[in-house]
Amino acid sequence: MVVQDEPRTETIEVDSVESARPQHGQTDLRRRLDERHVNMIAFSATIGIGLFLQSGKVIYLIGPGGAVMAYLLMGSVLWSCVASLGEMTAIFPVRGPIIDFPSRFIDESVGFAVGWMAWFAYVILVATEVSAIAQLFNFKYQPDYLRLFNYPQESLGWEFGQQTSPAVWVGIFLLAILLINFLPVRAYGELEYWFGCFKMTVISLLILFNVVLNAQNTAKGKQRRFEFYDSPYGFFSANSTTSSPTRTYTFHGDTGRLVGMWSSLNTIFFSLMGFFTVSITAAENVHLEKNESIKLATRKISLRVMLLYSLFVFTVGLNVPYNDPGLVDNTISSIRRGEYSALVISCVRGGVTGFPHLFNAFYIFSAFSTGINALYVSSRLLHALANIRNVWPNWSWAQSIKRRLERTTSKGVPATAVFVSWLFGFAGFLAVRPSPAKILGRMAINTTASMLIVYSCVCLSFLVFKTRTVNGPHSGSITIPSPSGHLLNRNAPTYPYKSHFQYLRALYGLIACGLLAIFNGWRSFLNPFSAADFIASYISVVVFIFLVSAYHVKEEGWNPMRWGRRYTMDTDRPLEVQEGAKRKGQFSRVDKSAYLSAENAKGLAQWVWVWMK
């Protein structure tokens, strides 16, 4: 049975600009973020512990050349997914797009399940980041490792961090994350803008540092040019090894490369999954029809992150062989400390002093900033869920919780949603337990599995959304009447965001994320079976099925035969960009009569600035 009725969700108006300052209600967010804020919030959300603490593991799994390929491949998957979400969000900038679009185009139960899973994934990410911070303070190299490479210092570590309980650092940074998220969104956006600029600058300098270090090592005769990409090391690793508590498995040849690449893709997804943060900011973007923030930010985050990630991994691979003892990690799931970072290892191998301390401090800053963003995302998701009537039970206590969660302060901050989401960050105190690396790794695996399902549903939503669009006349209206309702004209000059071959890219993203979700926990099946890793890898699938079923039980009763697809396919009230205005991000000659002129030079400078800021 298919139920296609009136929209059942409460969404914000898509008209982003009013002639006068609106009177905000007690549940409204505020549109205060400019395009530059959105760019850096999304960028900062993707630069955390994943790049710095797990890139070395990826190099170990598949080799330096294979690692670059894996980052580009996984980047292309996320680029396809976020472009699908970006197009829908640009035309319908609603609260909680990853909740609204699956509800609107697939089934309300899917939107309900995706919303709760994404929220839980990101509150766990807060805990993961603060746990990683606590471990980063416990920075220490074993003397034997330093002597192996004749490091000029006898010791390398943070004694004050080793002598302080991890619980202290978890508590301090959790409190700081909470306080920053209580800021008005404009102040929050400004802070994250400068955080993001700082991260981008430092990563660019780190890439340059690796190039200079490689040139120095080559000049001193410590290594040959591109030595670690060539024999006896190689572009790909010679084999792939994984361990269970009692056995070690080594895969050679093509099988080893396949196993290494697949394991790498799952590891890399955790680093890149913050791409969708662009869409979460939609309800707080100002002047969307003029700034085109969603379109530009979606494209910029893909280009910037893929470029910087791949360059970073390529250059650090110049200085560290994939079989360095510090990179060897055969565990199924783990996120280790800063001394196991490939970048810090390159300093030790090159005899560089001082910089390892700076790099470890930057890792802490990056994890802290990503934790701030994770709480922002989770609180906005929870606030969006609170504004949807039919995802909450009809019990009085549930409705009371809903009313409290949807309230905002006078500055538009969903303070209760922020605080409730923050409470789950206390899972970060797991860092004080034995084997914190494994705990962190399993938290990351669970987050990865949840978000793979979310991204799969986003791509499927776009494929259905695409059936409500047409490639109509280039001078026509954005909406075209049809017997089944309004269709959207993607060729209309006021259509906010269109990507070429987006249908195929969405299909590519759906297949890739689906396969990664299915085979995410393959290593847990190695003998002996790892129940803990299996649960971390696949509990999200069970939760997704449970939430979908629970929604139908609430709406249609216990008999599955009576369940039907509930959706709206609503394409009314699309956002349109200003007609006749020059589109942001597109370059065209101002002076058509000449190629070289002051007007064209000024236009080129403005175009470059749009993509740089």
C-alpha cells in the first residue's frame, strides 16, 4: 500500500530574505550565517583526528600510492553524495535536510530512522574526539624507537600529559565544546571561520614541510628520491595483514591489495563524512537566493578536502615507508596516539626536533574544533527532529520532551537540544579505561556504519527527487505544471544548483555506500569471531530496521501487511535565485569586446576570490 498525502512534517519557509526583520518564534533558528561561514564550518568539520591519526594506518594498509588513490576514490564517493544533498538543499533549504528529504521522497519512516541515526552518530563523534584529545596528551615515544633512527634527543613526549588523568582533559574540553555551542550562531560561525582558516593554512604548511623534509633527506643521502614509492617498498604495500586475538592473517598479491584498499576506504570514510555539514547550516543561512551559499559551499568542500587530503598523504608518504614499525597496526579497530601519526614519525626518522610537539598540539586543536562542529550538527539534527510532530510518541512525557527540545533562546540557539546532545559526550570518559585505542576505533566504526546508511538514503532520495524534475527550456519558469503536481525545471535560470550527470553520481554514491555498509565488518568474521567488532560494525543496520518498523507500528499498527509507503513528493515553494543576476562561481568576460581589459581583469579577480574565500 502506498500512502501519498499532504506533507506531514513541519518545515521552515524557504524564503530566506524578508524586506523587514521577521518576528521569530520560540522554536525558530536565526538566519545569520554568510557563505564564508558555511565554507569553513564544513571544512573544519572534516579536519579532525581522521586525517592525522588514521592516514598512517591507511598507508600501512595499502602503501603510499594506494593511500592517495583510496583518498581520491572515497572523496569521489562523498563528493557525489554531498552534491545530491546539496542540490536538494539549495532548492529546499529546510531544517534537517537529511531528515526531510528521505521522508519526502522515500518514506517517512526512513527519514525518521535516518534522523535519529545521524544524531546518534554525531553525539558519539563528540565523545570520540574528546577521547582522542585525552590520548593525544599522553604523547610519548619509547627510547628504543628513537635510537633506531638516531634521534638527536633521548626522549620525546609530554611528561605533564602522562602524569595527568585522561578524565581531566575529557572534562575540560567537553565543557569548552558546550560553552562555544551556546554562542549565537553568528558568533559561532565567525569563530569556526577563523578556526577553519587556521586549519587550512597549517595543512598547507604541513604539505610544504613534507616536501622540504624530503628534499633535505635526499640531499643528505638518507634516502633516494621517491624511495618509499619504489622497490623494495612500492606504490602498493606488498601484503595486507590483520590480527584477531589469537591469529594473524596475511593476504598477498591482488587479494592483499583488494583487502587493503577495502579496509582503507572504510577508514577514510570516517575522516570525510562531515561533508554533509553544509546542508545542516541551510536553515541558518542568510540571503540564500543572492549568496548561493549551499551551491558554493558544496563544491568548495569537495575540492578543498580532496585536494588537501591527497596532497598531505602523498607528501607524508615521501618520508615514511608503509612498513615503519610505528605505522604497523594489525588490529581490526583502533585509533592510536599522536606518536603513531605518519607526520610525527617522519620527523623522528628525519631527526627533526621541536616540530613533533607542535604537530601533536595541532592535532589536539583539530580534534577540539571537530568536536565543536559535531555538537553543532547533532544539536541541529535533534532540534529538527523535535519540530516534526509525527516522530514522537503521543505520550504526554514524550510531547513534553519534544516541546523543550524545539525551543530556542532569544538568539536562536536550540540550547536544550545542545545540552541533551552534549550529555552523550560523557562517553568520552571511556578514554580512562584500558585499551582506549580499541574503544576509540569501535566508536569510529559504529559512527561510520551509521553514516554510510545515512548517505545511502540521501542518494536514494535524490534519485526519486530527480523524477520530479525535467530539463525544460532555458528561459522558462522553475516550476512546470503537470497532472501529478509541479515539476522542477533544472534548466531554469533561477534554479539554484545543478550538477552535470548528477543522477549517475547519486547512483554511484548509493552503490558505493551500500557496499561499504554491507562489508564494513568483514574482518570480524575471521577466526576467532570478534563479537565486539561485529556489533560495532552492524548494530546500525539493526537499529535502522528497528526504527523504520517502530515508525510504521506507531502510525499503522502491528500488522506489517497494513504498512504502506508514506511520502509526499512535495516540490512546492522552491527557492529561486535572483533572476538576471550574475551567478556566483561562474566566470564570464565582463568586456565582450576584448580579452585583455581592466574590466575582465577585475571580473577574474572577483571570480578567484569567490572560490578562495
